[in-house]
Amino acid sequence: MGNARKNKRSRRSYQYHAITFKLSRGQYQSLRNYCKARRTTPIKLIKRSISRFISTYEYEVPPELYVTENQLLLFDDEQP
């Protein structure tokens, strides 16, 4: 039995961060109804919805995705 413990690989430790946000009663009920119909949980639904954003840019965000000042003035009507 002693050898079994020596050969067992150690588990990788993960660090988690909690993110909270508030929903109105109607939004929460809508989320619960959707999850019930799809047989999933709200956490799985949210993680699946944002997976593109939480898995791609862990180390660096490409420069073309940054918003610049000029982009904010794109729809301003400048009249002389």
C-alpha cells in the first residue's frame, strides 16, 4: 500500500475567482426557465456563452481589438 501512494501523481492546484452580478426578478426567472428547458444549469449556460472571451485572451489581447479614441467619434455629426 505504501508504493501506491508514492506512484500517485500530485493534483494540480487551481485558483478560482468569483464574479458576481445582479439580475432582475424577471431576468432570473427567464434564465431559470431557459435552463430548465435545455436541461442545463445557469453556470454552465453562462460559461458556455462567454467561453470565447475567457479562453482566448489569457496572455495577450491583439492590438486590433483595443478601442481607440477615434473609434468613439465615428458616429458624431460634425457640422461646420
